[in-house]
Amino acid sequence: MDLIDIYLRVERADIELIKFIIESYEEFGIVRTIDRKKAIIVILVVPDFIDHTWAALESLREHIDWHEVPRPTEHDDWLMEKMHPEDKNEL
């Protein structure tokens, strides 16, 4: 199954809340922390729920400051390496 990856920079204190909101909806997607120091997360979304995920993120803007960022090429996350093996060649 294909997943859509959305990368966000957030406040470190907000990672848990985003994770709770996104993962509380069954089959929406999962949240992984890509860079703890920079507070960059990825939301892996099932394509059928991409519109719902963006709607949930937009509704969170009232409470959480988040910014979409490009996919980092450097990470040590095994799952992201499986999703984007081409990044391994760039390191």
C-alpha cells in the first residue's frame, strides 16, 4: 500500500498532541519523529484519507504552530529508508 508522507516542523512539546490526534482516527495514518532536535515529524497517510488529514491539521492551527517542510534526505529512520531508498545514495 502506498503512503503519502507529510513533513512538518512543530514545537517539540506539540509532537505528542499531533500524534494523538492523527493516530486517534483509525486508519488515518501514523506519526513518526524524524528529527527530535529540530522537531521535524512525518505523518504517513493512507491516500484515501489525505483530505481528512489536511482538514485535521488545519483545525489544529488554532492551537499548534506547524509548518510544512521538504522531506529531509538525512535521517536514521528505518521505515523512511524503506519508503525512500534513493535518499541513501545521497548521503
